[in-house]
Amino acid sequence: MTNRNPEALQAFAGKVSNSVTGGLNCALTMIGDQLGLYRSLAEKGPMQSGGLAEATHLSERWVREWLYQQACIGQIEYDETADSFFLSEEGKAVLAQEDHPAYMGGMIQSVVAMFDTVEHLPECFRSGLGQSFDDKGEGCACGIERMSRKFQTDYLVPALLPRLDGITERLTAGASVADVGCGGATSTIAMAKAFPASEFIGYDISLHALERARANIAAAGVSNIKLHNPAFDPLPEDSSIDFITTFDVVHDSTHPRQLIDAIKNSLKRDGSWLCADVKGLPTFAENRRDNPMATLAYSFSVLVCMSAGLSTPDGAGLGTLGFHEQKAREMTAAAGLSSFNVIPFDGDVFNAFYDIRH
């Protein structure tokens, strides 16, 4: 029998045990978000389980056991003297305040939505064929929309667009805009509201996303947005679009080269493509060593991003970190887009932003 270092074995087992605990906690954190438990604690302050159950119209016994778990994992604080529970200021920001940049409820929702698709992964590994975005279900689409909502509603128009030379002026005067991979159209709506003289088209192949986009557009009351499914209504090839945006789209694409070609062919000679994609480094060794988001990114990649990119037999499967700056420069140059500028912007910890032109 192989001799093993008992301390090292215990440490490794502890690491795996922590991962198991984290997976279980994702589900229970989503419950807290979905049922308003965090919001109620944030708004009302310290409460015992009975008070929280009454405030949220839930069963006290279930709320009590949930509170015990949350206190043990450190997401909710516990006052032993008063036998009450409360959220720290940091906990409020991350778990209860959807308008805070640190809020993570959307990410948790998207992760839990993936659990239902895990049973299909063994066949993906055997066949090489991934699952489309819609295969992940409506919950994943909703969660990803919530993940990006803060940036798209509060930072995109006032903070990011002015960093692109001439774009704000052009949109104010009236321009044709394509938001490619628009998802729930949060970004499209933000721009359409700010620039009513411009006309916007949101493109997405996800039926879940298009359904959410239609509902969000109706709720926002904007009239200068149309929605297209590029499987039936692709980007025009007549160089007629002034401004194109993609937010975390290219790395998910089954055919990123064809996508970039389509963007290039639809963009006016003096137009601009704002490309946002996940920050990454050229090699695995560099990401493992220097990218603090690498573990999270590779996890998302197997479950969502690479899987979507391999959802057709000839899919590229770039993966979450696969459209890093070096790759983006290479692929856009090969398509004939010769101007590539990195936009300095620290309002999004996950993404890099590129201004790409003819």
C-alpha cells in the first residue's frame, strides 16, 4: 500500500470537502435570494428566525435551518446573546443589494441553473458535442442577465461609451446600431433610452434570451429597438451599421471567425465595434499563475461557454478565456479589421473592452 503523508491527505480531503460545501451553498444562497430572505435581513436588521419567517411569509422551521447553515458558512452574522441573525455591510452589498457592483445573486442563479444539465455532461465528454445556451434553461439566461445588469444600466452609457472616439456624438445625432448577442436586451435598452434618435437592432439566437428581451423592451417602453434572430435574419452585408456591440459573445460563438466576418461586412467604413470579452491570458500556465479568476472561468467554460461553443459539430469551442486580447487581435486582423484599441476601463472586473474599426 502506498505510504501517504497524513497531514497532506487531510488537507487535500478538506479542500474537496470545501468544494462540496460550496456547491451545496450555491443552492441555498439562491433560495435566500429568490425568497427575499437576504433583502428582508438587510432592510429590517437583526432578527430571530420567527421574525424573518413572518416578514417573508415562510415556514419558521425551514427559515431557522437555513439561517443556521448561512451563519455556519459565514454569509450571515449571528448574535449569540440575542439569538438573532443579521447581514454585515459587505453581506448586504453582495447578497441583498442588486444595484451594487459587488452583487452576486445573478451569478449564483446562473450556476444553480446549470445543475440540471450536469447529467448530460458525460455524453458531451464522449461525443465532443456541447450544449447550446438554451439547453441550460431559462434560469441560466435570467441569471446571466442579472450578472451584467449593473454594468449595462449604470456604466455603459455614461462611463464607457464616451471613451470611444466620436461614438456618443454619432449616437446622439442618430445612428444605426446592432447589439449582437443582446441577451435580455439590457444593454440595448440602456443605449436606446439614452439615444432616442438612433435605431437599434438586438440580435440573439437564444429563444430564452429573445423572450426576456421582448418583455424587458415592453416594460421599458422604448420604441427604437427591433429584435432579430440571426439564424433567420442575419446581420446585413452592405456596410450599413454605424456601431456594433458584443458583450461576452465572441468566446461563446460556435463560429467566431464567421461572426467577426459578419460584423466586419455589416460595419460602415467609419463605424466602430465595441467588443467586450472576458479578461484572459494567452496560455493556461499564465492564467493558472496570474489570473485570479481562472478557476471560476474554467468552471464556467466547461459548463456553459466552451459547451456552447461546441454545440455544433464544427464548433470552435474557444472557451471562457479563449478570446483574450492576443487572440482578439489576431482574429480581427485576419478579418480585415486593422484598427484595434484597448479601452482603459475599470468598471468591470471580468471584461476587457476593445474599440475595433476598419
